[in-house]
Amino acid sequence: MSSQDKELQLTNNANALEETLYLLEWAKVCEHLSTFASTTQGKRKCITSSIPNELTHSRRYLAETIEIGAIDLEEEGGVRLAGVHDIEKILLRCSKGGVVSAPELLEVISTLRSARRLRRQLEDSEKRPTISKLFSNLSTLPDLQKLIQSGIEEGGRIVDSASDKLASLRRQSQVLRIERKDLLKDLIRRQHSVLQDTVIAERYQRPVVALKAGAVDHMPGTVHDISSSGNTVFIEPKVVIPLGNQIAKLEASIYIEEQRLLAYWSSQIGDNFLPLHHLYKMLLELDFALARARYGYWLSGVAPKLKEEPEAPFLIKDFRHPLLVWQEHYNQGSKVIPITFEVSSTLKVLAITGPNTGGKTVAIKSFGLAILMSKFGLLLPCAGQPSLPWCNQVLADIGDEQSLEQNLSTFSGHIVRITRILDSISKFPGPSIVLLDELGAGTDPTEGTALATALLMSLADRARLTIATTHFGELKALKYSDSRFENASVGFDSETIKPTYHLQWGIPGRSNALAIARRLGLDDVVMDKAQQFMQRNGIDNVNNVIEGLEAQRLRQQEAAEEAASLLVRTELLHEELISRWETQCRQSENFQERGRKKLESSIRRGQLEVRDLIRRLRDDSADGEIARRTGKRLKQMENTFRSERSISNHQNWQPKKGDRVRVSAIGKTGEVIAVAADGSQLTIMCGVFRSTVELNEVESLDGQKPSFNAQDSVVTIKSKASLSVHSNFRTKKNTIDVRGLRVHEAEAEVEEKMRNTSGPVWVIHGIGTGRLKRGLLEWLQKLEYVDKVTIADQSDGGAGCSVIWLK
């Protein structure tokens, strides 16, 4: 290959990447990002920064975004870059021996001061290891700051104490100015009759008095100005001219001395160019990371998980196009419809079909932007935890490339772009994402279909994933001959003639052209003829199959939702059964414990009384009467003991089938017609009503309570699922996403989730302004059955997700 051919190939590769960014409107995303930067140089970096080409670089960007975003939300006032200036040009001028002004020197000092403050706030190698690395080898040069700060006042004036010579010159100038002012006041007092005004004015940095035009001869001096009417002459009296000349000479000397000091301070900055430039770059990276974090939180974004394995699956749930989110918020645009991408590791080509204006192009643009945003260290506006493999490049052919200047038709324009895409894949090997819009359009359908099929088969071997939109029905059948292919379609409501913008996976789409034409009022004769042609060509059968698949998908979705609801109710029933069994066990244990304590107390009292009786009988003064009373008391104690033992024996009563019992809750009597296997429940017939009640809810007709041996009762539950009480790991079952809801709406959703879930609950509330998170925390702190609320692990969403631990 000649050098010209190599140069042409590199140009084509660069053009392919630049065209992709243009087609995906990446510049607009960067422009929106720049509005969240705090400094001018930060805004410029947001717009001009290139997308990283290495996984480690993207992961560093993402870690910086997460770390600085977390502290920006946690600390009062957030992270402030006030006092940071764009000092790059100042540093370059000083490094080349130039002299900068006093205000510019103050900008350098202010930047040093801000860097020292940010270092104290952000540097923490344990909590923020990635951000802390930015401060490594950083010097804030306190000696340089002290040197310049001591010589320049806040407004930019060099102080008298900056040098002895400057202080002496300024004192001399001040003395002469006072002397000149006194002479002028004396002159005005003596000559006020010929003056228009008694105020000392200034012209060309020389003091003048306003003299009447006809009295010029009465006051010799130098005329510096005349009023527009000609009635007033501004003259510097001759008596003060020598003093003015001396002052001007001193001012020149003062200027020279000030320039000498500025040159000295500028040289000190030039000598420290490397540490100062490193500090400037560090602050620029901080501003860039902070802008990414704030933009991501504004989008209610989630940090994506970038995987090194190129064959890892893509999982991006409910992704919202960032430009459409911006349009909805600032330009009163339509509500953004989220799109979900779940691409398996074996899938290589996805063909999206459906009607025009149905959202196919938005879908592939959304996917491309999700890849670019994750590489750029931005949070993705989606739900859950997005996960995707690292991709080397994103290449796109979207839109019409027709050009009259280059003599290119629509078809030729597409071919030129696709050629650049293939060259770029060959030049830069690695996982690539290819996005093709209206593949094979602009030419004969037969040839276009053949070309599109061959191109997709080739890209399946060369690219990690290719997503193509098309109207060719033949491309829909590729999935049935090659497992690397899959179909998807955009939803369309033929009744309203409007797209739903929902991406349906596994089902090819229909063009819906006839339905749209009929709804728009096209002649019935034409429509019937078109329908006949479709049936004759077998097209109608294909559409019927697709329509059947869509209906089947809806039925499966409804069945899955019903099964999920049934599973939730079953789990609630299981938890309620376990809770009742545990409660019954505790009640039985408490009852036995109270009986044991009562018996022990009775025995102790009896022992004490028997000892007292024995002591009385052994007394020498005891007579027959005492013996008789003692015997009577012993007889009473014996009868009492036998009575208590009889009652205790009665308490072992167990109802049997056929017994008559009283239901305590309603005060009615009935007959026991069945007893549960474990004896914990009874089936009772009260008149014509049959009821199943707990054992402790009945009593005998003479008031006896049934005994329940908790140790002999066993609750047997047949279930294929594990009986673990809860899971301490985040799953779909114990996670709820409340982003976009109001606080009271989120409270209702979270309360319903806690009621239907045992164990901890993960609540994804996003970051945003923090109002939703604060509202939920205040509400949760008031709930008695909530033990604590913690921030989720970084892998589960970090500060954008909270974990609720129930008691």
C-alpha cells in the first residue's frame, strides 16, 4: 500500500468517527454538560474533551464522577470552585519572561488559595482514592502566595510597603499634592469673583480651575480645556505648574518601581511554572469531574458497570435519551419513553423493523449515546444497574447522505459511509458497535436486500454488535437460520395511527402502511385492491403471523404478571403462617412460665406456714386448743392443694370431634366436626354456619381453656422455594425504583413494597436535587417497624440508592 493510500485510509477512519459523533449529536450532549461546569476553562474542557480510547481511562473518569458527586451531595454547600481562575495564559506569559498585571497576579493567588481549600475538603485516600490521586505531587506554594499577597492589595493596588523606594516616592508625591491643593484653595479664595465654580477639576491628570472666559488675563497659567459654550476656560494656574511637574516626575519613578516589582513577582511565577501548571490541570480535572457528576444527577443517572470481557452482555434498562430529557425539561417537549436493551453475549446483529416515525432511529441513537456516555464517565439516565462491555469504537450510518455538490445519491451516500465504517473496523481492531439506519434503502429492493444481508453477515463476524433498522422483510428471517441474529420492532397503535415508541424484542415489526392509509381516508377501492395484492403475494400471511406473535407476547406478559402477583400473595400467606405459629409458641411458653411461677410461690408460702405451725406445736406452752387449730389449718391446706391440682388437671382439656364448645369471639356454642392434624385449628358447626377457628379461640361449656403443646406441634409447608426468611443481597424482588415520583407517591410505593417483602428493601431514588431522598428519609424515621436506613454499596447504586432494614 502506497503512502497516499495509507494517508487516505487514516483520513477515512477519522471521518468515520467524527461522522458518528455528529450523527449521534454528541456535541449537544457536551454542550449541555458544559452548563454544569463552574469555570470558563471547565466549560471549554467539557466541549472539547475527546472520548477515552482505553478502558482504564473510562473507569477512572467514572470513579471520579462517583466520588466527587457523593461529597457534593453529602456536604453542606457541596464542592465549590469559587476563586479558581483561568490562569493558563498568565503562566505561559510568565514562563517566557513576560510581566503580568497586579490583578492577574491576584488571580494566581486566588487559585492557589482555592486549591488548598479543595485539597482539605476532598483528599481522602480511603473514601475517595481516585480523586485523591489528583492531589498527588501537588504543591500549593504557600511561600509564593505569601510573597505576592503581601505586596498587592485586594483591589490590585501595590502597597507602599512592597519596597522602601516605592514608599519613599509615594510619600514625596503625597506631600507635593497636599501643597499644591493648599495653593489652589488659597487662589480660589482670593480670585473667586472671576471663577465660574470653586471646585478644583482635573484635565489630563493636571489640576484646573473654571475661569470665566473674559477674565483669562486675571490669572496666568496653562489652558487645558474650554467648555462647549465657550463661557468657561479650564486653566492650570502658573503658581502650581512647577509642583505639578515635580509630581509627574515622581509618578514616573513610581511607575518604574511598580513595574520592577511586577516583573520580579512574574519571574517568581515563571520559575514555578511546572508546579503551577500541574495545579491548574488538577483543578481543571476536578471541575470536569464535578460537571459530569452534576449533569448525571440532573438526569437521575446511574453509574454503569464497564466489563473488560468483550463478549459480556449488554443490560441497559429504561434508558432515556438525554437530549430528549433536556428538551422535555427546558422546551416543554413530550414525555420521554424509556427503551430497554438486553443483549446476550451470543447476539451479534439486531434488526429493528417497524413503521416510519415509530422510533427506530431514536432507539439506535439512544444505544449509541449510552455507549459513548459510559466511556466518557457519565451516569446513564436509566433504571437499575446498567452493565455493558467495553467497546473500542462506535460507528454509525444514520440519515440521508445525498449530496448534489459531491454528485452522491442517497444510496451512494450510504455506501460511502459504510465503506468508511468497514475500513475503521479493519484499522482499529477490537469490540466495535455499528449502527445502521435504513440499511439497503435508496435502490432496487431485491439488490438492496441482498447487499444488506451480505453486509450484516460480514459484520456479525467482525463487530461486537450491529444494530440495523430496515423495512426489508427478508432480513427478519435471518434469526431463524443464524443464532447470532435477533429481531426487534417498535410498537404502533393502528387505531390512533401513532407509534408507542416501545421497543419489542423477539418480534419483527409491520410497516402498517395499509392501516395508516385506511385510517387517513384513502379510497376503499384502492385499499381493497392493495389487500388483494398482499394476499396474493403472501405478505398478508406474514403480517398475520407477526400480529399473532404480538398477541402471544401480550398474553405471556399478562400471565407472567399474574404469576408474579400470585407468588407475592403466596409468600405473604407463608410469612403470616410462620408468624402465627411463632406467636402461638410464645404465648404457650408464657402461659407455662406463669403457671410455674405461681406454683413455686404457692409452695414457698405453704412451706413457711407449715414451719410456723410446727414451731407452735413444739412450744412448751402449747395446749390442746392450739393443737386442734393447727390440725384444722393443715386440713384446709390439704384441701386447697388438691383443688389446685384438680384445676391443673382440668387445664389439660383437649376438645375432640363431637364436643360442644363455645367460640369466645362471638359468644356462640357449636359442635366440633373436625380437628386439624396438629390440633391447632378446629372446624365448628354453629347452627347452619361452618367456621374454622384457632384452638385458643374456644373454651369448654364449663369455662375450661384447651391446652396446646407447642413442642408437639409442627408446621409443615410444602414449597419448592427455600424457607430462608430474607435475602441480604439485592434482587429484583426486593428493589423498587421511585425516580420521577413525588415524595407522597414514592412513600406509597415503598410502603407497598415493604409490606410485600421480608428483609431489607433497596429503594432507587436517584440523586437529583436530593428532595426525594430527604423526604423519604424523614418519613422512614417515623415508622416504628423500620430499624435503620443506610446508603447502598457502590455496586448497588451508591448515594442514589438507600437500603431499608426492617425490625
